[in-house]
Amino acid sequence: MRNNVLSYLLLPLFASLSFSLSAAPASTTPVAEPVPVVAQVQAQQAPRLDLNTADALTLQKELNGIGKAKAEAIVAYREANGPFASVDELLEIKGIGNALLERNRDKVMVE
């Protein structure tokens, strides 16, 4: 009886020990120095879209929350009032509010 109790207690212990040892990495190669996250983010950023040169289709594809109607409204506003002086001028267009502008602020620029 005593042997059965010990075997029930010790068998899982030894089995888990052997599994953990086999799961451990076998080699001790040095780890390469990690690349800073900031450098990775900067490398992956897409070029910003110029509001004064982009057509409606490009605006529609690249900006979040901008559909066909709003993209055409941006181009129409630009043709009626001249080139944009700042990104904040998008707020003058009907249907574009602060939330939509802030969502896309890092994707657009004015030259």
C-alpha cells in the first residue's frame, strides 16, 4: 500500500521533470542584441499623404473613415478654395470632425 501511494506521488513528479528538461533549449548560443522598438516603428511607417496633390481614390484608400463621398469633397474643397494651408483645414469640410481628423493626422501632410 505504501509503495502504491509513493508511486502515485513520485511518478508525476519525475515525469514532469523529464518533460521540462527536454523542453529546455539545448544550445547556449548568445542572443543577438535586440533592436529598439522605436527603430522598428519608424522603419515601417508609410510615407505621408499630401492633401494638395492626392486624388480622391488615393484619399479613399489611404485614410481611415474616408469613403468616396468624403474623398471627393476634399478634392472639391481644394479646387474651390485653393491648396490646403494646414491639415486642420480639413475640419471645414462637411462630415469631417475632430475624431476623424485625429485618426488620420499622422497619415496626411500639407506641403
